[in-house]
Amino acid sequence: MARSSATDVIPQLQKLLGREGVLSDPADLVVYDCDGLTIEKRRPEAVVFPTTTEATAEVVRLCNRHEIPLVVRGAGTSLAGGCVPIGGGLVVSLTRMRRILEISLRDRMAVVESGVLNLQLARALAGTGFHFAPDPSSQTACTIGGNVATNAGGPHTLKYGVTVNHVLGIEAVLGDGTIVRLGPVFDRAALDLTGVIVGSEGTLAIVTKVWVRLTRDPQDYRTVRVVFESLDDASAAVSDIIAAGIVPAAMELMDRGILAAVDEAYHFGFPTDAEAIAVIELDGLKAGLDEQLTRVAAICQRHNAREVLQAATADERALLWKCRKMAVGAVGRISPSYIIQDGVVPRTRLPEIIRQITRISAKHGIRIVNVAHAGDGNVHPILLFDERDRDSVRRALAAGKELLEQCIACGGSITAEHGIGIEKIGLMETLFGKENLEVMGRLRDALNPAARLGLGKVLPSPDAPKILETVGTCQALP
Amino acid sequence: MSNGFLPTTETVHAESAEMVAETVRRAGSQRSAVYPIGGATALAFGAATETPGLGLSLARLNGLADYPARDLTVTVGAGMTLGEFGRLLRKENQRLPVDVPQAAAATIGGAVATNFSGPRRFRFGTIRDYLLGLTAVDGSGKIFSAGGRVVKNAAGYDLARLLVGSLGSLAVVTEVTLMVKPVPEASALLGVALAELRKADSLLASLVESEVEPVAIELAAGALPRQSPLRLGDGTAAGQLWLGFEGSETDVRWLVDKAAACCRQLGAEPRLIDGAAEAGELWQTLADFPAPDGQPTLTVEAAVLPSQTVAAAESLLKLDGGAAILCHAGDGIIVARFACPPDRAAALASDAREAIRLTGGKAAVLSAPAESRLDRSAVWGPATEALGVMERVKRKFDPQGILNPGRFIFATGTP
Ligand SMILES: Cc1cc2nc3c(=O)[nH]c(=O)nc-3n(C[C@H](O)[C@H](O)[C@H](O)COP(=O)(O)OP(=O)(O)OC[C@H]3O[C@@H](n4cnc5c(N)ncnc54)[C@H](O)[C@@H]3O)c2cc1C
Ligand SMILES: Cc1cc2nc3c(=O)[nH]c(=O)nc-3n(C[C@H](O)[C@H](O)[C@H](O)COP(=O)(O)OP(=O)(O)OC[C@H]3O[C@@H](n4cnc5c(N)ncnc54)[C@H](O)[C@@H]3O)c2cc1C
């Protein structure tokens, strides 16, 4: 059967999901044009909202019969264009599967449907003494399913690891419509499919249910903001703290450019002349924290820290974290459009990549402000431009590309947590080479044989739908 | 016959990834099986196979490729032993906190292939949580690499994770990049003898409520060897619970005090082991529990929800009161050793699997006497619904089915 239009199968979809489970009125579809990456847009032919795993599987099978591409969508906070239906077809939204099914402290496990918000789970666990460790800055909006699909991290990844370290099992619909249930009990007689579906960005399977690991809340925190005279000093201090064998819960950096916007938005009162601020959090048993803090402060001082100030109250700690986590939200105040990049280098190369970012900014005439999960070597340069100005768009994309190429040159990678989506697909071959991509492709062939699920994402392919404007496809500047 | 477990006709000692690739290609053209061998400590693990083939030893691929210690990452050949690896890291006051039995002989490639872990799993997870990237050779002799050398990486599919626990049935691992951790300042273990196993449940439940977070929660039960350092009390105890703690001196002191108070509240007097030598020996005993002791033994590993650990251990003891059992109770992992003549292994394995199924878990055979020749279903249990898709993955990586044929869950692979 030849590829149908999703609009041809609306009656079947409605039969499966009810009228309220299908959107096809063009006016309703506008919001599904794009996600957190706003420069690449494409309208889906319809959006569906399954509420069970079985219904999700039925949708996938229907699409396979009619050769209709589909793209999964959680909250749509992807910064890699992972939710953009570049091949047209259906968007499968999981936002109506948002029940927390079970919390078992004795088993240190929660069972949630994929559309449960990260914050919703955090709230349900508040006061139990346990939490779900991955805490992306977008946690007020993003879904657990989205976290699983992108293997999301966050500030506290430094000590607690990324999403894959906290997933005990999943229920999922593979690209061929098969339902699999993996875990939560360890199964030696199996390949670790959970381990590969996590982070596969909706190109192997639609995850519908997740068994997550719960982590004990730390007894206490020491959260400090350290003011540095230069970004160079700050990144060198971070690298030294890691090398000294100290494992803080988080080590985040913000540079002067972003600090100004953040302070205007949230009124923390950062010194206006600070070149960089590190937010360092130590957590664990109360008894040992001050000792650790003394060591951290000494290292910072060796790198010319102007001051090391401890958050005095829980409220002050909360505000400090708000400033860091909502930093990106403040960027709108200083630029009409922006792209948040996501690169990663070995932690000792952090000072070097920060210097490169400054150089690239000047070379392309694109202002860049920085936040970073610095302890992991994960930089998030934010490129400021104006979407209405073609030349500005072009320069921003070229700068982003050069920056990621520098990450590769430093022995790093083109994404630490946001994923490839469609945004970085053009750089996959530079990073891995054709041969290794072929091997990756086998996994997709096995789980999602027609590659219809997540069409045109993650793995480059000559017959994939054209992507117009991303760092991977843009022309380099001379 | 190299060791009684594998029908190898000869063994090639690979000196490079290229040589591994060449060997696999040559075997492929002759449709001969290939059995990767690391330290040969876990060759009893896996179903018996009659298919003759080449042994492919990785032991000489044991070099250090890169150790940027300040990044806390390291890249080594798959044939490096865990003992050697540990010494290397120790110089930088770092370690890989995954416990593997017989570390002196077992290799890193073997640890990836078998996905074995021990007591510290509760706090530190398994090898998958440290594996950043690797190089391997698939069943057609193609060298590929996956992942990278940075601690956080979301680019593409994580094929390194796919190979963890695949028992060398998808690819031969030649080089591995791992994330490592600083060595903690202090370590201690606290043990309590339990008059009945059920007592462990109330103790573990009270730990959840308290602020005590051990790195290991070990429950030993059944017939432990008389001289085992795991034994406590006058020898009449039904079990002993060992809590392991690591961290700064201050942290460990606080944790031990608090945990001891918890135990006393429940009427159990704890024994503290905090001398470096004595604690070291105890950690070693816990980690080496599955290792062979020269007796014909059936070793079964079960996995249940953590809250079902005691019930599962009891149900295994009901099968054979003479079994020796060690549970990683925080993770619901139970290792049971049954003294067992070869001809009884299959029946006992099947009884154990059924007992575990009733507590909601899964069981696999870790090792059995060589002469028992357990087949796939005896070792791995009945096929699950996901086997079909796993078979598809297997065919993509090893189209001729020459890598460890018949040893893992796959039906494919009798050349
Ligand atoms: C301001 C801001 C800050 C951010 N900070 C962080 C951060 O600190 N750390 C971080 O890791 N990310 C961060 N992100 C990126 C993003 O929030 C994460 O990737 C998040 O995990 C996406 O969740 P979502 O529910 O929005 O998923 P979506 O954006 O809807 O989807 C993301 C990708 O996953 C797929 N997908 C979604 N749900 C499923 C499912 N159930 N099954 C299969 N595939 C699925 C989609 O197809 C898409 O490819 C940030 C984003 C923003 C806008
Ligand atoms: C289920 C199980 C049972 C165990 N039983 C025992 C036991 O009885 N006694 C004991 O001391 N320890 C046992 N162990 C632990 C074992 O020592 C470790 O898992 C160790 O890491 C194995 O390393 P090795 O180098 O000795 O592997 P080997 O014993 O040489 O090989 C083990 C398996 O891994 C494959 N393999 C080895 N290296 C590679 C490679 N580079 N690439 C691909 N495949 C490879 C082999 O083909 C073989 O199937 C067991 C582990 C497991 C998981």
C-alpha cells in the first residue's frame, strides 16, 4: 500500500481513541509545528492522544499499514527538534497518560505513565524522604517519558547520574507495533533493551510506562555561589575540584552575559561586575559537609575567587536554584531569538572549550552567553540572534556548528543531554563516521524496521525528509 | 578442550583488535564457532554447547590506552584483569566500584560480557553505569566503536549498553572506556546475627525510615562454610545481615552509630568491623561468594523486588536447607549455592526457578558442574515475549550465528 495521508485514517483513529483523542483541525495543529527548537517547523497532519499502551500499539500498527510516519511528543520541550514531524504524518502525544501508578519506598521504585511531568513526580514524592534524581532545568514542564527518551540530565547529574541510571524498567511499543515489557526486576536472560531504548529519542519505541528508581533525599545541603574574576578561573576551579576527588552534587556555571538577564528577571542581587558565578552544591550527611565545603572553598580561592557565599536559608537556596534553572527563560529579555547549544568535553578541557566559545562568538559576530553543567564538562552556550534577519540566522547556525566541531576536536561529543533530534543529525557522521553509524542503524532496523517512527531523526539517511536550517546542514562561513 | 566447558579445538591469542577481526572473519568463512575468552573464570556460565570452534583469548589485549585521571575516565584493553586495573586506579586514589569475583583473573571484557556485580551494587550500580564507550568486533568481523570518552553523552544509540550482559553473543569487546570514582576515605561493616530470617525484613524496613544509607545490604543465610567470616554468633543464627558503609571518616562514624542504634532498637547486638584489613577481607568474601570452591555446585542467581528478598531466600532454603545463600538485599538479588551432583542440576534449577517465579522474580543458573551439560532452557528459563526482537538484534550483529553459539538465550547460532 502506498503512503496515505493521516487525514485518510481519521475515522479509524477516532474509532480507536474516541473523537477527543484526535486533533485534525488545522487551527488546532499549529502548536505542534515545533518544539523548543523554534527555527525548524513542520505541521503534522493530525495529533493523537492515546491513553493506554494497547491503544498506542494500535495506532502504530495502523500507521504501519498505511505507511504513515509518526513522531512521539511528550511536553515538547526538546531543544533538538525531536518533536518536529519533518516527514509529515501523525504526532503521538502522550500527555494524557499522566497517572502515577505506584510509589513503593521499600522497593525504592515508582511506576508512572510516560506523560507524568517530572515536577508532578517530585511533588508526589515530597516529604517521603525519597526523590527521582534526574532534574532537568525544564522539569516544571517536561515529562518522564521525554526524560527517558532523551536520557535527560540536569544539574545534579554530576553526583547522581543521568536518566538511564534511574530507570528499572519500561513498557513500550516498538516501531513495528510489538508491545514489550522490560524489568523492573533484573533479567539476566535478556539483552538490555531498556538500556538502548533510553536515549533513543523516540526512534526505536514509544515508551508508555516507566519504573523509576527512587533516591534517598540528602540529609543536608551546602549551596554556595562563588564569584570569579573570569570564566577561565571558574572553569579551572571546577576542573580542579573534580580532580581532587570531591564529588559535589552539582557544579553549575553562569557567565556575566546571562547573569545580567537572570538578575533582571529574578532579582537575586548578583554583583553586576562578576565575570562568572559558579553554583556549587554539596549534599549528604550533615556531619561531613562543612569539611568538604572548606576544601571546595580553598580550591576556588586558589583560582582567584572573589567570594564564596553560602545560601543562608532554604529560601535563598531555592532562589539560587531558580536563577540557574530558569536562566534560559530570562534570555528572552536580551534577545529576540536564541539557540541553546549542548556540547560536552572531557572535564579537564572545560577551560579550553570556554575560550573557544569566546573566539567563535567574535569570529561570527554572534553574541553568546553561557550556562554550563560544568562539573560534567557539559556546556550550554546560548547563541543570540534575530530570527527575522536571514544573515543573523545564518551566522548563528555557523557559529553553533563550529562550536560543536570544537567539542569533537577536544575529544567530546555534540550532545550531552538534549539529543540529536533533527538539529544535529548533520554532525552525526563527523562524530561517529559512516561505519559506526551503520552499526547503530542495525538496532533501528531490528526494533523499528520501517524507520517510520521518528522518521528522519537521529540517524542520517540519504532519503530522509529535507531539513532546512540546522547546525548540521548550514553552510560554513569562509 | 580448554577447560571442560567449551568445545574448543584450538585457542587464538589475539594481540590487537585487527587480529580479533581477522580471526572472526576466518572463522566465519569456515562457518566455525568462536568462543571469546577473557580470564576464563566464568566459562561455566551459559548453556552447554556441543558446537566445536575456536577459542579467542583476549588476555593479551591488556594494555592501558589512556588514563586522564583528572577526568576520572580510563580506556583499557578488554583483556586487562580487574586486579591489574584496580592497581592502576589505586595509584590515583581511584577505583571502579563494581565487585567482580576472582578479580585477579577476571577481565574487564568478561565483566562487560557477563554483567556481574556484587555487594556495592546497591549504592554504585552495575558496570553499565560506568561504561562510556567501547570498541568491539561483530560476528562478521567488522570493528566498530560506540559511545565516547566523556561522562555524559546523548549522541545516537548506546551500543555499549547493548553489549553489557550479552555474553559475547553479539560482538567481541576489544577495548573499553570507563568512568571511575575516587576511593572513599573510610569503610566499615556492621553485622547482626538473626534468630530468624524474617527479622531482616523489619530491620530493612526500619532502615528505609531512618537516615542510614549503606552502600551494601547483604543478607547471608543457610549453610555458610564453617570458617566463613560472614558467620556471626554461636552458629545457631538463621542468617546474618551485613551493612556496608563507605565515605568520609566523619560520615562513616555517623552512619555506623546510627545503624547500630537501629539494630539495638530491634533487639539485635551488632558487630562492627572497621579495621582496614578485617573489613577488606569481609568485602572480598562478599564479592567472591559465587566463585567455585572445588565442590560440585549449582549456583543460581535470582532477582526479585527488594521487598521480596527474604521470602525468595526462604523459598530457596526450603528446597535445600543445605544451600548457602547471599542476598544483595537492597537490590533483590539472591545468589544461592547448592551442593549438587551433576545429574540433579537440571531438576534443582527448575525447582529453584519455579520457587522464584512464585515470589514474582526471575532466576538463571550462574554455574553448574561441567558434566551436567545444562541446556538453554535449564540455564535461562523459558523464552519471554521479548525474545523475538532480541533474536532480530542478534541476527543483525552476528548473521552467521558464530559467536558463542547456543550459550546465551538465542536459538540461532548453530553454524
Ligand atoms: C529551558 C529548557 C531547559 C532544559 N534543560 C534541560 C536540562 O537541564 N537537561 C536536559 O537533559 N534537558 C533539558 N532540556 C531539554 C528537554 O527539556 C529534555 O530533553 C526533556 O527530557 C524533554 O522532555 P519532553 O517531555 O518535553 O519531551 P519532548 O520534547 O516532547 O520529546 C523529546 C524527544 O523524546 C521523544 N519522546 C518524548 N516522549 C517519548 C516517549 N514517551 N517515548 C518515546 N519517545 C518520546 C520525542 O519524539 C522527542 O524526540 C531543557 C529544555 C528547555 C526548554
Ligand atoms: C552468571 C555469572 C556466573 C559467574 N560465576 C562465576 C563463578 O562461578 N566463579 C567466579 O569466579 N566468577 C564467576 N562469575 C564472575 C566472573 O568472574 C566475572 O563475570 C568476570 O568478569 C568474568 O571475566 P572473565 O575474564 O573471567 O571471563 P571469561 O570467563 O573468560 O568469560 C565469560 C564469558 O564472557 C565472554 N567474554 C569474555 N571476554 C569477552 C570479550 N572481551 N568480549 C566478548 N565476550 C567476552 C566469554 O565468551 C564467556 O561467555 C560469574 C559471573 C556471572 C555473571
